[in-house]
Amino acid sequence: MTKVIHSDFLTVAEAMTSAFSTIENNQAWDLMPSLVPELAFCFHMLQRELNLHCIELEYEKSQ
């Protein structure tokens, strides 16, 4: 699966995971509302990237 995902998305995913872990470890829950929209945007972009990859695969099969 990691071959499909652009390395920038993996970097962002790792950063978001680290941020949420830090918030949890430090009990800094007041920071969470500012990160939720960023996480939603990351999921949206990842879904878009995966959809484009699937379209490319289908196009290659039809050639």
C-alpha cells in the first residue's frame, strides 16, 4: 500500500500521528480542536490521491 501513497502524504500522516500522541501524552486537550480540521483535510487529500491512483490503474488495464 505504501507504494501507492505519495511520500508527502506519509510524512503528513506521521506528523499528525505524532501531534495527536503528544497532545494525549501531555494532556493538552485544548489543542485538539485546532488539529481536527487539519486531519480532515489530510484524509480528504489522501482519498483524492487514492482515487486518482485507482483511475490510473483502470486506464492502464484498458490499454
